[in-house]
Amino acid sequence: MALTLNARHYWTTGFYRKYLTLASDGVLIANYDYNYNNNYNYNVFNIDLVYSWQFAPGSNLSIVYKNAIETQTDKVTANLLNDVSRTLHDPQSNSISVKVLYYLDYLALKKSSR
């Protein structure tokens, strides 16, 4: 038997300070007309809890619980702890799966059917 817990957090941000336009001669010119907010703060937080049991040779039972949170906003946060705390309060996706693999020995079944 085995019990495994994995937790992962991925965080990336992008803060645009100014926008430039590439002129035909290759020179960058400041673009003051473009005023959209393209900043981003993206988070993914996953927790996987896996219970695995080998109950017979070649046969396994696995029960897996997954919790996933994914958020994206245009407000860039500079503090990791505040960012993780805010992410944990966002909507979550939870799932449970059960998988059973059972090994059948075809030759033993064939002999017993005779």
C-alpha cells in the first residue's frame, strides 16, 4: 500500500510599463494611443492525493482525489503569500477516481475450464 500527496503552485505575472510600435525602418516609437490593460496575474494550484494498493500479483486498486484551482486577473500582485491566499479562496474543481486493474492468468483459466 502507498499513500502519496503532491501539491503544486505555479505563478506568473506580466506588467506592461509602456507600449511601442515598430516602424518600417526598424525603429521603435512610443505608442501613446494604445491604453488597454494587458497586465496579467496567473495562478494554478493543484493537490493530488493517491492511495494505491497491490492486492494480488499484478493487480492494483487506485483511489485518486484531485483538487485544482486556476485563476487569472489583470491585477498584478507582488506578494506571494497574499497571492496564494487569494487563490485558495477562488472556485475549485474537485474529482475522485477509482481504478481497479485485475490480472487474469489466461492459461490457468483455460486449464480449469477443461
